[in-house]
Amino acid sequence: MFKDIISLLPFFVCFFWTVVLSVDFKNNKTSLRLLTIFMGLSTILYFSHALFFYGYCELYARFDPLYTFALLSVYPLFYIYIKSIAKEPRISVNNLYLFIPSIIGSFLVLSTHLFFPNFIEVAGKFARLIFVVQVPLVLVYGSRLIREYHKKINEYYSSTEGRELDWLNRMLILLLFTGVLSMSAGIIGREYFAESTALLVIPSLAFSVMLFYIGHTGFSQKFSVIDFNIDSSESKSDIKDEHKDNSLGIQEKTREKLKNDLYALFAEKEIFRRTDLRITDVSAELGTNRSYISSVVNVEFNTTFTDFVNHYRVEYAKKLLLLEENHILDYIAEESGFASVNSLLRAFRKETGTTPGQFRKKR
């Protein structure tokens, strides 16, 4: 009974999320559809594993080409999933080349089963070699997409809480861990795990936890590049003027004036106290376009828009912390413009290297 649970646990986790995500498949966002397919392929993958551990050799052999296709498709598919959240909300046909290795690998395995049974093991090793290459590539390029996305939101929002993709980075780390675990299991040999239920517990629980986390977090995910594109969209006239201004560049006098205007807007008018302040709000206040503001913040102040705003918020929070009233952090966060206490704590530590509580004790 215990061996049955351990052998089938990853399969049931994948099957559960496949069913949950499929309920409203047609109306789901592209990212959730991709996650559904990812879970479906993982279901096939772990069903094949279960067949092997139960000793259904003949049935497993029939599933072997499909298993190989699933094995070599899950990581490329997860990369496209990241891409749909961080860069391109629509699936592009250009992404199909990522599945060439999985098609070739499954075709080779099918051919060996049908015509060259003596080379089945060679085909299997070739498929695992492709898998070994895929894992670090998805990690590297997936992380790059997430960094580019974070750069965009840091240049647009003053508060990025709830809009960041750190959870995707955690997913990538988990996928790397499970990829290494899969490769290690492949080197040791699945036969070794089949003989010992105690050893099978380790990869089974690791894969199950990882897959449940991916399913739950992906299902709960709210903000993506789609929302950013909606927020950052501007009128046609603004975009036209922006392109025209960019082609001429910012003159030195204009840059200096914008720098002084920014200082007045933040230091004197305290615009940073608006909780969800955006760069378009600042450009509207100063009667210019956001690319100018972004350029001045990046070049003249050598920072991002998020950090620029948070600098003023932290300085304001410092003043409140030093008052005799001894305000609670919720009040200080709200008055300073932070979306939450967690945002205050994170920005305060980044700016000062200490916490508000420690800063207050040192006064």
C-alpha cells in the first residue's frame, strides 16, 4: 500500500492540477493554458514512471516514445510559460522550434522499438543527454526573461509589490533541483529505486512537492506582462510625440530643468506619498513624456524609478520614526506612501542596511 502511494503520488499531483486548470481552459489566459499543458505532459511522464515501478514492462515499452516526448517537452514548455508571463502574452509560432529535440527524440525511441530493439538503450541515453542540456538552458534564459520584466516594472511603478515574478525564480530553482535529481536517478538507474521503497520516497516526495507548488502558485498568479501592457499603454498622440522627442534627444537645458522640477515635485510637493505612484503620473505633473523622466532618473540620479521614489519614502519614514509620538509601522508605511509594511521593511533595509526598529533605537 505504501509503495503504491509513493509510486503514484507525482502522477496524482499532476493529474489533479491538470483537471483543475482544465475546468475553464477556453477562457483562461495563455499562461494558464500553457501551465495546463505542462501539467498534462507531466501526468504522462509520471504515469510512465508508475508503469515501470509496477513492472508493466510491455505496456511501459508502448508508452516509451510518448514518455520521451513528454520528458523533452516539459522544460521548453515551462520556458514558454515564463515567456507568456514576462514578455509575450500570446503564443508565437516561432516557439515551436523548441520542441524539435522532443520530436526527434521520441521518433528515435519509436524507431528503435519497432525496428532496432538492440539500440533501445542507446536511444534512451540520447534522450537523457538532450534533457541534460535543456535544464540549464531553461534556467539561464528563463531567469533572463524575469530580469528584463523586473527592469520594466521598476521603471514604471513606484510600488512593485504584487507585480514581481520572484515566485517564478523560485520555480526555476525547484525545476533545476528536480532536473538534477532526475539526471542523478537516470545515472543510478530506475531499477535501483524500484528495488527499494525507502529510496523511492526521496524523488517521489521531491517531485510531488515541486509540482504541487508550481500548480498552486501558477493557479494563484494574478499580475503579468498583460497587466503591465494595459497600465503602460498611452494615447497615440503621446506615443507619437515621445518618438519625435527621442529622435532629437534631450537637450542639456531641458535635462537640467527636468532634474530641478523632479526635485521640487518630490522634495517639496511630496508626490511620493501617493501609494501607487507611476512614472506616467510624474510625467503628467511635469507636462512631459515618461521616456524623458525615465532618462533623467536613470542617467542623472543613476537609479530606477522604483528606487528613486522609495528613497524619498524612506527619508520621510525616518522623520516619522524619530518623532516622539512613536508611530506604529502601519501608520508610517501608509503616510510615507508604501503599499504595505513589508514594502517599507524591504525598501528601508535596502536603503539603510537596517530595519526601522533598529533605526529607531539608535536615535
